[in-house]
Amino acid sequence: MSSPRPVSDAFTKVAGQAKRWASGETPASKIQAGGWTTHEWLHFLNALPQEMSAEKLGDLDRAFKFTRTGNAEILDQWLLIAVRNHYDPAYARLEEFLISVGRRKYVKPLYTELAKTPEGKARAAEIYKKARPGYHPITASTVDAILK
């Protein structure tokens, strides 16, 4: 390819912050995240380990208030992490989000993650009873297939 490749160290720095936090080297309150864009936050969340303790997630949530964010992109990624790691403090917000947002882009991954365990699938079914009337038919059929 002859086109120039853009180079930025922003994501490298973000991934470094995630790595230092995950290793216990840096508490969440000391992460230098001032001025991060949505894409940088998403990169940070995606750079975290797949499995984390409730204590570690609580440290992040206290520092950055992910469970209460108004940014749907960041909230969706955070809720996926919360469901994967059984982070109970985020479950009320998960239900609120799934009922208020009908975009398949957000809904499908969350229901898919919930459906991976019997307890999660039961929770998903309860939420879905409330949420389904507000979903577009394509979104509803997607979730129907996930929860069948």
C-alpha cells in the first residue's frame, strides 16, 4: 500500500494505563484519563482483562462512574464487562438500559452475554418481558432467538 499510515500514541498510552491498573500498579483514582475521548475510553475498557473481581470493578466504577455514564457506547461496553464478571452494582442500570434502549447494536451483545449462564438467562428473560414491547421487530426477533 502506498497510502500513509496514521500513527498515534494515544491508544498505546491508554492501553498502558489499563495494564498498570490491572496489574495493581496504579489505582483507578490515579489513572490519567483527563480529556479522553469516547474512543479512548472504549480502548481502555477493551484492554482490561476478561475476568476481574467485584473489588477491581468497584475501584473503576468509583473513579469513573461507568455505571452512571450517559454515554451509551461506554455504558454498553461497561455493562458487558459487568455481566461477564457478575458485578451486581451494575445490574439495576443494566435493566434500565435494556428497557430504555432498543438499538440492536447495544441490546444483542448484552443479552448474548447474559444468556451464557442459567442465572443470567433468567435475569435476561425478566428484563426482556418489560423491554420487548418497546423493541423494533428485528431487535425483538434477535433477542427471541438468543433467549429461546
